[in-house]
Amino acid sequence: MTNLGVFDILGPIMVGPSSSHTAGAARLGKVARAVLDGELESVKFYLHGSFAKTYKGHGTDRALVAGILGMEPSDIRLRDSLEIAKEYGLRIEFIEADLGDVHPNTVKFIMKSVKGRECEVMGSSIGGGSIKITEVNGNNVEFTGEYPTLIISNKDVPGSVSKVTSILYEEGINIAFMKVFRNQKGKDATMVFEVDYRVEKNVIEKIESIDSISRVISIHPVKEGE
């Protein structure tokens, strides 16, 4: 029998008519914003499937922007997020798109920082306010945002995974879930670690010092109050 959590049965505390189109959308926005390091200048939201068809009527547009601004699904300001974004000078654009064979409640964020760095994140709202991130900067990933998460870009060479897991072991950090993705043998690869405790900066620096590692992104869990 499948294990069910309270959110699966009751849904999250939220503002809006639909947990998938508002609570899930807000959480997607919050995770996407966490991936970008630096002050945000503009965001393009590429909306797929039912997100594209109903985003205005269900408030998905406001929820996505609220998440980008760091708001929780229960934040009453969610209703005014578009206006708040304008006050902050944040440029936003919603684009209906076909993102391929993905969940119908899927969005791709293309974000640009004030320093000109671009970042792409794609994810889906899969029901009851739960989300799944499936792509970061063109790399296939899979995580939920419920745990502290490390996304590690590396060269696909022997020993990369064991070196990272050894550091986490030495620091007493337990791995809840781990997945490894690669596009081609011996080329670029991505590791995703969902762990039980927030990873401190000194641990991230140790991981970054490994020769085969090119970048480490640390994402804090997306929960009420986080």
C-alpha cells in the first residue's frame, strides 16, 4: 500500500482555487528562484499543457510569480504578486509552449540576473501541492524540494560519486535519495543528492575542490516558513 502524507490527503494551506495550479506553482517558483544565485532581473515562464490553458483563470501566473518572490502558498500577498513584481522592477513574461512529453502542469523558468547570468529550471506540479523538478540548466534531474538538495555538475569519470559521498559521510550528512544522470558516456554528468540536513558552505567548498566537479548548487527545502 502506498504511504500517504497529510498533504496527499488534505492538501496544503494555500491561497487560490487549486493545489496543483496555485500551491504547486508557488513552490515551483520558490525552488527555481533558489537555483539562481544573485539578484533577479527578469523571468520568462514557458507554460505547458493545462498550465498554458488555464493559468490566468486559476491564478497560476500569480502563484508562479509569488514563488519567485519567495512567498509561501499561504501568503495572502500571492493575489497581488504581479503588482508587487512590478514595484520591484522585475520583468516577467508568460509564454504558452509545448515542452514535449511532460506532465500537463509543467513550466520552464528562464531567469536572468542583474549581472546577466541566465538560469533555466523546469518542473511540474504533480498534485496536492507537491512538485517535481526535472531539469536544471539543460541537465536532467529529479527532486521534490522537500529536502536540502545538492545538484552537482561533473565530468563522467570514475570516482566522482564516491568522492562526494565520502565527504558527506565524513561530515555526518545522511543521504536520503541520490540519483546520477548523464547525457553521454565520459562527458558531462549530474548528481542529485537529497539529504537530511542542510549542507554548510565549508562542505560545499570541499565538494567543489574535487577535480571532476564543475559546479555545486545547494537548495534549501521548500516548506512553510523556510
